[in-house]
Amino acid sequence: MARARVLLADDNDEFLSVTTHLLEPEFDVVATVGNGQAAVDEVGRLKPDVLVLDISMPVLNGIETARRLSTAGVQTKIVFLTVHEDLDYVRTARVAGATGYVFKSRLVVDLPMALREVMAGRFFVSSFGPACLER
């Protein structure tokens, strides 16, 4: 089976580097970008299997990026990777077209698993800890 092609979008260069190194043994990271508009452009150009997308980014935030891609009928799966550990954000991301939602605090454990799950056609969400559920 071919390795999934992944595009990473986050405005933190160091985080992009860490995430790339985490994924490279199992996935092909085809590009990294620093804002939502660049993500839209690169998805159109590269047609990756999965876009890993932060919510809080300049130019175009992640939610609006997902909406634009979904409205355009793009087949790329969208997995949010974010600090927003809030059920309302998960719901908003799902409506915007997300197929996965990973908390940055669970990056190492959850992101590779999330990519495998969405590539298999399933929706993935990081587990909410007690602190998240109390909000």
C-alpha cells in the first residue's frame, strides 16, 4: 500500500519541524505551509491525501480553510491539530469538513493514529481528559 501524502499547515515553524519528523517514518510529508490561504493553494496544487491543519493561523484560519476546501469538493481529508481542547471546536471543525481532530498535547500518541484512521474512512478525535469535560 502506498504511503499517505500529507500537507502540514501551522504558523509555528518549530512545530511544523517536530510534526514532520514524527510523521516521516510512516507518511510522506509533501509540504509545510504557515497559513490557511497557502494551505488552500497547496492542496489544489499537490492534491495530498490528508491536510493536517491548525485552527489559529494568520491570513485564513483553519476552520475557514476547511470550509473552503469542503465547499470546493476537494477529496483531501482534513485533520485538525490544535491547542483547542473544547467540544464546541470539535463540532465546528466537523461541520467545516474535518475527518479528524487531534489535540497538540497528544501529538505523539494521537496524530499517527488519526492519520491511519481517516485514511481507513473513520473519524478520529483525541480523548478528552477530565479537565476538558469540566469546562
